[in-house]
Amino acid sequence: MAESVSSCVKRIVDKSPFIHEMLISGILSFSNYAQSILPEVEKSYGKEVKNAAIVMALRRYGDELKSRNQKEVHNTVEYGIVMKTNIFDLNLVRRDSFISKLGALYGQISTEKGDFLNITLGSHEVSLAVSEKYRHLVTELAKEEEVLHEMEDLVALSLVFTGDFLQTPGVVYEAVRRLAWEQINVIEIVSTMNELTFVIKREDSMKAFDVLQSFLGVQ
């Protein structure tokens, strides 16, 4: 079933956080952008589309996004930011042989003393983000495993919320959108009931800190 013009336009806009932001901010040239996406809209729609129809869809979607963006999330969620530096990140193929070794890792690392450790078990991969001083331990445990990727000199920025932020729609989306707008690449995203952590490159850490400090109106 062919898409409507409106749904085609929404899908195209949603692919680019930058266009998304410009539409919300009201600084997008509807006519010029409509002309640039006309071939893609016609391909999805299945027949000829007038430029004016795309402009109208953009205006309506812009109003929708502005309305959504003005919801009172800012006043209902409070948070602080914790920064951890010198993080080492490792990704490898998930195997029982490695998972069985994780107990040794937990036994060596003390998060109560400020150490950082996050382990994510996916269906096919395992991701570890850990304080750099334990890198030798992690690489030793992974010596016989299939390592996919590793990075060093990373920073973890954790948003610690007052209350259950997972029940507040739009928080994760807004944080990721703001980081993408500033061209900050996120290496890992970790969430718990009241914490949201982004692992990023050190060179992006101060810019990311400023973005996350103000993304919900907190100064």
C-alpha cells in the first residue's frame, strides 16, 4: 500500500536530526526543502506530487513537532550529571565461555569506590565499558574470544534523575537528538530506572556536558 504524502514527508524528515531540528526551530525553507525531496516523495507515493502539497505537509509536521517539543517535560524531571573519565570499551561475540568469566571481573571492580563498569549482553554480542585501569583484566579475559571492536580514552556522562524518568516520554529522545545535532557520536547508551549514561569520546565530553546540562531546561 502506497504511503500518503504526509507520511512520506514525515519519514524523510525523521531520517535527519538536523532537518528535524530546523523544522522545530522554524528556520527551514519549506519551498527549497520540498523541491529537494520531491523525487523521493514521488517514488514513495507512487505518482506525481505537487511541490505545494509537500510544503503543506512540512508546515503541518513542523507545527506538530513544535507542539510536542513544548510539553512540560522540562518541569517534571530533575537530574544531575556525573562524569567518569578514562573508560575502555570492548565489544565481542557472545559466547558462554566469556560470560562464565564475568564473575571474576565483578570480583575485582568496586563501583562503590568510583570504578566504572557496565556490561551489556545482547543476543549475539557482549559490550563492556570499564575503567581504564582494569583494561588488562578485561583483555586477559577476552584473550581467547572473538573481539569485534575496542576503544580507549572514553568518557561516561551519567544523568541521575529524581524520580522515574522512564515513565516520562521523550527524555531519551530529546537527549539523543541534542547530541546528534551537535554531531557528538555516542559509543554506548546505558539506562536503568533512574540513570541514563552516554559513553562518548573524550574530545566530545565538554560539549556533550553542556548539551546534557541544558537539554531539559536545567542550567
